[in-house]
Amino acid sequence: MNLSIKSEQVESAYHIHLSGEIDAYTAPQLRESLLPLAEKENQQINIHFDEVEYIDSTGLGVFVGVLKATDATNSELTLLGMSSRIKRLFSITGLDEVISIKEKEGQG
């Protein structure tokens, strides 16, 4: 399965809507889409996982790289709308401790 990446800018925030699978095959495409945004100063990047069906360790690594880039540029990364199965992977790896994960936009 492929990965669909749709990006939109709403005011000062980027919203990235992902659909499909994030794995060794699709991770480079995702990295190429996200890193340029993360490397800009003072950005808000919201990544919507509503339609993500699968993610592997390569995909998790992409988000670690994006997090490092946002930390270096005073930007903020938020992951939204994960299924419980995918959220569990972030929890098992401890990434939920360093990446902001919310059920939906606007949730505290």
C-alpha cells in the first residue's frame, strides 16, 4: 500500500493529512515532505493520522528526525488522531513522552 500526504497551511500552522502505511518503502517520501517544514523557524506542524493504517520502526524514525528538526528551529510538532494501535507503538517506544500526541485538534 502507498502513503498519501496532503498538506495545507491554515494561518500559521501546517496541517499534514496522512493516509495509508508508513514503512521502509514510504518513509523516504514522508521525510522529504516533513523535513523542509520542520527546518523553518517558528512553525506549528500538525500531522493527522486519522487514515494511517500501519507504521513500522522506519516510520517512527522519521518522526524522531522531524522532532529533532523542530526542536532546533523553535517549531512545534503535534500528532493527531492516531488509532489506539498506532498510539500504542509510540507509547511502547517512549516517543509519546517527547512528541505531543493528541486525540484531536484543540485538545489540551
